[in-house]
Amino acid sequence: MDPVMEVLFGKMPFSQLPSVQAAVALKNKNNTILLMGAIILVGGFLAYKLYLESQELKIRLEAPELK
């Protein structure tokens, strides 16, 4: 292995490089999926809370005022 590759990748055999890159890519993909799932979950919860507040406001607006 030439000195530049050794500095970049350490003492790891060059034959292991593709498997290490594949593992890193899989980890990044899994992290992206987890992040997107969390964002969707929080967005869904927020939409549900806003929907409930909208329904409550609609009921209050339709109720006759008592004097």
C-alpha cells in the first residue's frame, strides 16, 4: 500500500475497504431512517393536537352564548 493510502486509511488492508465503506453507508442510511421517523412522529402528534384544538374552537363558536 502506498504511503498516502496508509495515512488516509491506516493499517487496514485495502481489501477490507469496500466492506467498511458499505457498513458506514448502511449506518448512515439507518440514521437517516430513524431521523425521518422521529420527524414524522412529532409532526403527526403536532397535527393531531392542532386538529383537536380546531375541533374545540369550532364547538365553542357554534355554542349559543348564555346571558
